[in-house]
Amino acid sequence: MFDSNKVKLGIAPIAWTNDDMPELGEENTFEQCVSEMALAGFVGSEVGNKYPRDTIVLKKALDLRNIQIASAWYSSFLVTKPLEEVEKDFIKHRDFLYEMGAKVIVVSEQSKSIQGKMDLPIFEGKPYFNNDEWEKLAEGLEYLGKLAGQKDMKIVYHHHMGTGVQTSEEIDRLMEMTDPKLVYLLFDTGHLTFSGEDSQSILEKYIHRIKHVHLKDVREDVLKKTKEEDLSFLDAVKIGAFTVPGDGMINFEPLFKIIDENNYEGWFIVEAEQDPMLANPLEYAIKARDFIRENTGL
């Protein structure tokens, strides 16, 4: 069983309001979101679009609810934008997270990404990087890793559906091309399963390089429909492709076992983007919290 002093449990605000589709949950306020996170028994959160960016205001709201900031998503464009432009934007993001006490920065390369495009099928439209683009990405990520290190922080790379780093082969290539002391990995159960990868194999291979974990489950019937009907990623989300751990097709028991046996320290973040009108965020947050308590002791 996990040690709560080493592994902290948070939940992402995307269940309350979807950043890519703000119409999903537009009625839910920041205050409702973080209050319900605390009510469900979570102690951490990532940052959503409705969160105040004034760190004094944000800290006050979170301290009232005993919620910490675990990290926040950063969209890098290392393949398609000048490094100097990315650097300036990244430093601003890094410094905000540093002030909020976060130790890791979630980075995902969005050059050529189709994850936010409603009209492109997520499987057929997936982008690929050529050799030169891989070099730009690897070198750029190492540079961001050095910038993070200036604040004693780490970058964790988020493999993601609809991007150039989605499959096991692409994760392997990125890990091989980058310095393990500069570029770490975010392990996302939902994206690996959705893509058709062997998540347990990825976990075993990179457990000592994994510094952040996203826990989400996948509804097998919706995944099948997404493939058969060539749906986009956002369409798949809207009809319920993702759900909280224990409510879908993933067997979490061996994954928890590997993480526990290798003395992982960091955050578990429940991240299950759904339409809040169809899946009440508080109800599903409680469901996730109960499942994790029963299966990890946290």
C-alpha cells in the first residue's frame, strides 16, 4: 500500500470545465470546482482556464480548501516556433508554477497536433515527425528541462492522443533521444489505452523516469465507436470515451503494484474529461476517490 507522505492524490479541473471545449461545464465556477475537489477528498489539483493567475488570490482560495497545485499543462511548439519564443513563454509558466509550489511542469508538444480539431479523425489524422523535427523536439525539451532545473523543478512529457508522441514507439524514441536527467515522463493510463498501447510495458520500462501520473479510464464501447465512425478526439470525449479509474476497461491492479514496488514519489492526478451535464463531476470525483482508497490505501 502507498505512503501518503510520498504519493499525493489530486484531480484535474477538466471534469468540471473542459479547456478545449469551454461549452462543456461553462456553468461551473472555479470556486465550485475546487470546493468539490476538497469535498471528494482530494488534496491537489492541476490548473484550469478558470483558475485565477494572480498567485496571491489563487493561494488564498486553495488554502481555504487545503488544495495544492500539482502542475499545469504547457503546450510547447518546439518543432514549429523559434526556441526563443518558446523559452519566453515557458519561463512565465514555470515561474507561476514555482510560486504555487509545484515541482513538475507538464509539457506536451503541440506542433502538428490534431487533438483540438473537431473535424479530423483521431486515428486516421494522427501527425508524425520527420527526423529533423525529432531533433528539434529532443533538443528543445532538454533546454526546457534545464530551465526547469533552475528552479529545482522537472519537466514531465505528456504523451497524448493526436500528437507526434502518442505511441509506444514514439515514446521510446523520445526517451532515447533525451537526457534522463533533463526530460522525464508523465504516465497517462487513459491515453496509452486509447491509443492501443501496452501501458504496463511502458510503465515497467520507464518507471524510474516517470515523475507524474494521470489516472483515467476508458469506456471500451465508446473507443470502439470512435474507431468505427472515424471520430475526432473531442467528439470521443463528448460521448464519454474517458471516465474515472475503476469505471472502464483498464485493470489498474498491476499498474498500482509496479508503481508501489518501485517507490514512486509524486502525484496521482485523476483526469477524466467528460461532459459534466452527463457525468456529474462531484459524483465521479467521489467514485474515483473511493476506488483509489480501496486499491492503494491512499
